[in-house]
Amino acid sequence: MFFNNTDKRYNRFSDHLRNLYGVKVYKVTLDAGFTCPNRDGTISNEGCIFCDNGGSFSQLYPHDISIKDQLDLGIQLSKDKYKAQKFLAYFQAYSNTYKPVNELREIYDQALSHEDVIGMNIGTRPDCVDNEKLDLIGDYTKKHYVWLEYGLQSIHEKSLKFINRGHSFETFCHALKETQKRNINVCAHVILGLPNETKKDMLETAKVLGDLGVNGVKIHLLCVLNNTRLVKLYYQGKVPMMEEDEYVETACDFLELLPPYVTIHRLAGNGLKPNMLAPGWLSKKFVVLNKIDKLLEERNSYQGSKIISNI
Ligand code: SF4
């Protein structure tokens, strides 16, 4: 089975967008000056063990400028480089619902008033939303294409504790339910290769997310970025890195357990090369993605094939 009129055996978000809008749609990453309760001392001041000083921001161009200037810059770059024609404002750095509702409205309005922007993706923590904020975001869905991206990383409490997430899986489930009530698309971020997780544990995360009805999944591999607490644990030998083939196999198994309608927002990669310490093989991201395509082809399987064959 192929997706979005391509030769991909999984439902890649970029292809889904092209199908939806008929042109290349690109996410422009933004730093809107948020912080995070897991860094500012409200929950902890240490942050998640994999998070660097940028709050998981992945853009190299300047981000201490206005939202409009960031959008102008990002849009021009992606028009030149990717021939993109429509754009999603991606609030990526830190927790992008972690301000009072009136301030959130101002921030989101700034992005959505840009003539080239058709919608937004808001990255946040599941404990940083409430009914009022979700009502606000839900309202935007009437005129715009809107996603909430919740950092979850794993459904297993032992892992959430190890990475110092500072919230439980139950908190995620509650936020998800409230978000779904308002017809907002939800993307869950997960990390494969967390220490103490077996392959069975990782695949359980796929099954559960499918059962919960998330609309999208962003799959990361655990990697060590400079200036994170993971660095010390890595050098102490307490955090073994997944090998490339192991990751490729696990990612394919993971995809086979996700329902076909779930869009895949990312399948490998976390962090920009200059900032990444390990694993080295991840710097060749396209090699990894090609290996995933190849293995799905060899297996003659596709996203959701294990669910569908069990019905
Ligand atoms: S919740 Fe996000 S921004 Fe906050 S510490 Fe964790 S990864 Fe970093």
C-alpha cells in the first residue's frame, strides 16, 4: 500500500500536506519567546535530560527577532530552497502555550495574519493547556489549519521519570481528550531508544497512540546534544545509543502498528548536526530514511499493516 500518490509506504506529513493543498507546504519554525515550567523552576529547573538551551528549537537563522521577521526570513529561505508555496507557522521553542490566554492570542494572531501562512503547529507540554487555552486554539480551526504537538516521548512512567518530563502519561491522556473534543489535530512526539525500554515497550507506545486516536506522530531517536544533561550520562556509559540497523527495524515495526491515517511528522533526526554528539550515524539522515523505505519494501509491509492483518 502506498500513501498520498507517492511511493512511500507510510503517511508522510509533507506528502499529506501536498495532497491537501496541491502545492509544497513548509513549516517555518519560530521562537516566540516562551519558556517552560520544567526549566523555570515551576516543575523543575533542570529540564528534560535531552533538551538543550534552545528548548528543542531546531533553526539556525536568528530567532531573537519579531515573529513577522522570523516568518519573512523562514518563508523566503524555504521558497528559495524547497520551492514551497504555502506555510505553517511552527511554534517550536520551549512550551508554546505557557502564557496567559490574552498573550497567546496576540502571539498566534501575529503569525496567522501573515499573508503566506495558512495555519500553525503549536508545540507544547500536555500540562501547559487548560480549557480556556484549548477553546482559543479550537477557535482558530474554523479558519486555519491547526495542530497541537504534545511532547510525550513514551507512554511508560519509568521512562517519563528517567527523562525528567515532570508529567505523567495520564496528564497526556487528559489533554488529548480535551483537545480532541475541540477538533484540533494532535501530533504526539515520541522517542525511540530510551534506556530501560525494551522493543516491546516502544511498540506498545505505537499501539496505544493508535488506539487513542492521535492524528500524527513525530518519531525521534534518542540522541545526545551538547549542553544537555544526557551528555554526562552518555560518557558514564549509562545511556547506550541505538545502532542504525536496530533503529531502522524498530521504526518499521513502529510504523506497522500505527493506523494508516496517522501522519508521520518526522521519522529520524533530532537536533542539528553541529550540536549533536551521538549517535554519529544519524548525521546521514537520508541514508536512514532510505533504509527504512527499503526495509518496508523487503517486508512488503506498510504503515498499519500489522493492525490491518489482525482485523
Ligand atoms: S518540556 Fe520541552 S522545552 Fe521543556 S525541558 Fe522538556 S523538552 Fe525542553
